[in-house]
Amino acid sequence: MGGDPVPIGRRVAYLRARRRLSQQSFADRLGKSKSWVDKVERGVRSLERVSTIREVAAVLRVDPAALLGRDAQPAGVAECREGVARIRAALSAYPMAFHRPADQAVMSPDRLAREVWQVWMTYQYARYPRLVELLPALVTEIHRVDAQVPAAGPEAVVEVYRVTAALLVKLGEESLAWLAADRAMSAAAGDRVLLACAAVQLGQVLRASARTRPVLLAAASQITPETPQELSLCGSLLVQAALTAAVAGDDRASGDLLDEAAGLAARVGDGHDHHRTAFGPTAVELARVTAAVELGDGPQAVARHRGAIGRDGWRWLPVEHRAAHLIDAARAHLQTNDPGNAAGLLVRADSIAPAEIRDRPCARHVVAQAARHPDAPPTITQLAINLGVL
């Protein structure tokens, strides 16, 4: 985890409070003065002697390694890494290598559609560990479909690669996510709608690349925004282009693109999920928050966040979308030196979508940032310890 480690005194203070010990009673058990405990917890006095660290850990009933913050192996990390390795192996194979005996048919289009629906629902409910389990076999199956009956399911092929890219972005596997998004773009070739769908994920994967913006805008220009589905695709591509501009520090371009997206969103309305975009007025407002955070404008991001979550459309967004937004809003509060509200948002995100906090490296980083703040509340300290980032 990036950033400076949390001072040992902060851990001592948290663990002491969790044991419901006052500074005086803790000092008495150690044979130290209350002043000594106070100085340790404030970082004025350091804990360097191994024997003293062991004594403190014994009174707190924790392992010395935990006191030092060296037990940073959150539950499920090993399983997730193994799952990502299986996804990598599936993605690294090529469709032409997959052939079944004549008596073993590929998955029927109806069955494939149901499987695609299931993985998208799993993603939108932020059940990432389960999705890691499901995707390797499904990626392998769409390779078989693509190799044996290429005309049978191009949409399913694109959708599986899209959701795979979306998951891998969450897990911090950018290079592998790029491969999945690129596969989606290749599978969509010749179909403007599918190409636009694939480009939405490409924008998520390559948000930090300025070269991505022209690709997104070109894909949007190929769609005639008339139906709600078309409007949602065009608007989502504009949002991705706007966020790419924000990452590049281009506030004017970002604002113009989001204004254009807002115009399309007004014609779609909230409460829809065309092409798995959840695009609508509220989604655009949440994107404005993310853009403001990327541009370093914490106060504007905080103000927009408060307005956005008061909309009816907020409740209709997928769980994944809402939890991801709460993490961005927490970043905004940290930019305004407000660890209390940042902590509250992170704890709330953890309550509605635990995997969004626990399985995303960037989210864990935000938790660690909040917990390192001198005024961090106990709730975020506890969450950080549970995640192994404190």
C-alpha cells in the first residue's frame, strides 16, 4: 500500500480504546506513567525497543506484528489473485485454438445470454469474488463460440469481454483489463453499436491516456442519438471522454463534454440501464463529482456530491455505481481536510458493497489515507485495521 505507514502510536491508541482501557489503566498494566502513554499515542515518544513493543502487545492482547501493522493480508486476497490468474490464462488463449468434438455443441445462444446477464448482475451488485470465479469458464466458452459459430453470438462475446475489463479495472489489473477491452473492440468490429459499447470500457481502462479521448468521441459520432439506448451509449462515451480530460487537467474540455452528456441524459431520464451504462441525469452528476476530484477541486466535488445523492435517481443506480461514487466523494472530503466525513462515506460504501472497498486497491488506498489523518475517527481506524492497511 502506497504512502507512509500509520504511526504505531495511532495503532496503540485505537487498540487501547477497543479494549476499553483508559490511558491510566493501560499505563498501570504496563508499569508506565499516563504521560508516557499519552506521548506514545501522540507520536512524541517512539516505540523502538522490541521488548517494550512485546509488552504493549501483550497488554493489548494482539500479536506484535499486528501492532506494527505487518499483518497486512486481508481475507480473500490470495483467492482473488488466483482467480485473476485464471482469467489471465483464459484471456491469453486464442479463439481458433478452441474446438470441441462434433458431439459436444457450444453453449446455445439462450444459455449464453443468461450467463452474460448473470455476470453483469454479479458485477453491478459488486460481488467481485464471485465474478472472479465465474469469468474464466465463460471467457473460455465464448472463445469456443467465436471459433466454431462466429455468427452465433457477437454481442455475447463483446459483453463478456466488457464485463471482464470492468472487473479487472476494479481489481487494479490495468494491463489485463486493456487486453479484455481490446478483445471487445476487435469482436465489435463492423457493428457501430457494439463498438460503442466496447469503447465505454476502453475509456474506463485507459482513462489516464489522453489519446483515448479521440477514440471515444469517434465512437460516439458513429451513433445517431435518437432512441434511449443510443442516447445512453453516446452519453456514456462523452462521460468517459470528460473524465479522461479531467485526468489530463483540462477542466474546460471536461466541463463542455459533461454539459453535452447532461443534455442527452435529460432525454433518457433516470432509472434505466441501457447497454449496462446506468446512464441518466444522476450518473452525469456523479461524473461531475469524479471530474472535480481528478481536477483537485475538493469543495466543488463535495457540493455536487451532496446534491447528487439527494436525487431520486441515486437510489436507482447499481450498487457498484453508488459505492464507487462514495469512494470518490471520500477523496473529495480528504482534499478539503475533512477526514470525518470521508470516513463516514467509506464505512457506508463498505456496508452496501464490501468488495468495492475490500477488493479494490485504489479504495484501500483511500481508506489508508483517511486512517492516517491525525483527526481520523475510530470507525475508519477499525476498517483500516480490518483491511490490513493500518
